[in-house]
Amino acid sequence: MERKTIVVVAVMTAIAGGLAAQERRSTRELGIVVGVLPPGPLNAITDVPGVRVGQVTVLSGDSINTGVTAILPHGSNIFREKVPAAVVVGNAFGKLTGSTQIQELGELESPIVLTCTLCVPRAADAVLTYLLSLPGNEDVRSANPVVGETNDGFLNHIRLRPIGEFDVLEAIGGAVSGPVVQGSVGAGRGTVAFGWKGGIGTASRILAADLGGWTVGVLVQTNFGGVLSIAGAPVGQELGRYYLRRTEGDEGTSPVRRRQSEIDTADGSIMIVVATDAPLGHRNLTRLGRRALGGLARTGSSMTNGSGDYVIAFSTVKVTELAGAGPVPNDRMSPLFQAAIEATEEAIYNSILLATSVSGYRGSVDALPLDATMAILRRYGVVKP
């Protein structure tokens, strides 16, 4: 089959393979308001000044549905101008390359790259190629590539490990500020969430000046399960698709039942990337990352034994500038905590609401039905009739 590599840009037209052929709408466009804090102008992680996102989607017939999503804290040489960072783990069934050095040193010296599980080693090697090639890094003999993943093996022929160096370098090199394309793109092309199509989602929150005036942005790669709740409404239960659902006859072994059981499982993973321009060190970034797991819980995640639930949190204030900026004291962290919870929750909803249906290697996964979902949300008072 012909392999297609699609560089995802902010404005997309209909693309072969269904990337943008189905009209979808974001949380805010549907009238769903999450939390009490205002979003940034883009409602994206790129509302945090300096943060850039690049994505590449890799397709081949119905066998390959995967990709790469890269997040860069700033536009300079990240190895030479490191930023404070932390990793938080909800459940560690995953492969987050580079996490131990972040935890030991409290610093990020690499782009954050998200991809599919079996593609992590190839992606990490490509990140090394990028870091070693940067002007000023000619003498570098040790670098810490950071690559996270979720397992897209239902829709993607993951054993082929279809991500190559070119894809990763294209995603990193194409990273820009501005709007972020969401849904079934990049590292979210082949993912499944709550039994529906998952994907890439993003959101942001801005604090008022008297609370610091800082921005918190979140980007997620969703591929997990549980009992979907949207702003408190039991959408998964109402739609009859949720973890531990049992009905008469479910013990059957028909192909349809086996397939539905596989995509209704709560196993899977989520990668959560939290960015802020608040001058935070490793300890308070760890605390901020824990609150992202609170946003995850609000959506109905079960964080099961087979799920990898990871948060990478970073500040865009460079390590060399952190002391001069005056790190945020503990008693001013609570508004940032609220921002991280809200932005994570909304980013997850966006990843599902904006995802399109995808046919793949072992079957098809439908997008969350918007009409039925909106009817539920109206009935529970989440949106106005």
C-alpha cells in the first residue's frame, strides 16, 4: 500500500483517509463550559508564550494509522537552554523514555515527542539526531530524548513500527505557535478513548493579574477507558458504552461482541503535557502535574492496571532565568492547580469531540455521536436547551 505522511497544519481541508472529512466541533463550540477560569485566545497549549506544536500523521490503507506529535517549550536550542520540568505517574503501564533524568535533575533538554508504543525507540533515536545536529551541540556526547506513547494497535499495524526518523524530524521542524489541530491527527490518529475515537486534544486557562496573570496550557494524547462523564453528565452510561458494562448475552463469543469488548476496555494510556509561563521549579511542577490527574479523573478515567497515565509538566522560564524570575511561592499555587485541572479536563473532551471515525487494522472505531451526546448534555443541564 502507498504510505502517506501528512504534515498537520493549523488549517486543514478534507484529506484522503478521513482526517478532516467529518465535521466535528470543540467543547466550547458546542456550548460546553468546563470550570470557572477563562481559556486563552486559542484555548490551546500554544497560548503559553513560546510553546510550539508540530504534528505528522502517517497513513497506509487501513493498516497504518499513527503519527507523531512534538511539543517544544521554546524556539531556541533546548539542550543548551533547558527548562524546569517534572514527570508525574498515575499508573505506570507505559514507556516514557527520558523520564528518570527529568525526575533526577528537574530539567527538560529535549522536545517532547508523542507516538505509538512500539515506535518509541525509533522516535527517541530521531530526537537524538535532532539534538546532535543543532548548532552549538557539536561536542555533545550525552542527551536525554523524551518520548511518550500510547498503544494504537487496534487501528494501527503497530508491529510494523511505521514511524521513521523523517516523520519525527518533520514534526519537530514543523512545530509552530498558533492553533493546534485536534482529533484523529498526529500521535492521536489511531487512538481509542472510552470506546470511541480518541486523539489529540488541547486547552488552556489564563489567571487574572492579581492571581499572577500566568497561563497554563495542556495537550493530551488520549487512548484510555472508563465511564465517560462530560462536565458531570454520565454520557458513557447513557450511550451504553462504558467499562464494566454487563448485559444479558455479553458472555457470548461472536466477533462483534469480542470486538466491542476490546474497544470498551479501560486499559490503554494517556499522555498529558502541561506547560506554563509561571516560574516554577521541579517541586511545584510536580505538584502541578498531580492536578492534571485530577482533571483526568473528572472525565471518568479508571486508570486501570493496563493503563499508562503520565504527565510531563514544564515551565517556559529557562533554568538559567528561574532564580531571577522569583519562583512562585507555595501559597500562590492553588489557582495554577485549578487551571491545570480545568485545562486537562477540557483537552480530553476536545480530543474526543473533534476526533473522526477511523477504519483500521483490526476494525473501525466510531467518533462519539455528537447529536446523541448533546441531547444527553441538555437533559442534564450541561448546555442550554
